[in-house]
Amino acid sequence: IQEYHAEFYEPHYFEVIEGLPRQKEGYVELPSGPGLGIRLNEELMNSHPYLPLGVSERGI
């Protein structure tokens, strides 16, 4: 595999997105179910809600 593969560099991706394909013996395994077979871990995402940042006095 010549492309960037998050599994080796950023393992937290597998906590946020469930069902990401894994590399095995130089190949990426196909999902066993329909479609891409991935799901967003909504419980984890909801535990870190979006906090909007206000505009500073300088407008930055």
C-alpha cells in the first residue's frame, strides 16, 4: 500500500469511526456487510460537544 494509512499514525480514528478498514498483510480488508460498513461513534462525539469561539475585540 502506497497511500497514507491512518491506522499507523493516528489510531484515535478507530475510536471515532467504527468499522474502518484494517490493513492485513499489505492489503486493506473489504467490509463484510453492505456499503462501507463504517459508523460514527456518536456517544464519543457527544461527550465532546462543539464549543463556539467568540470573536475577539480585534475581530480575529
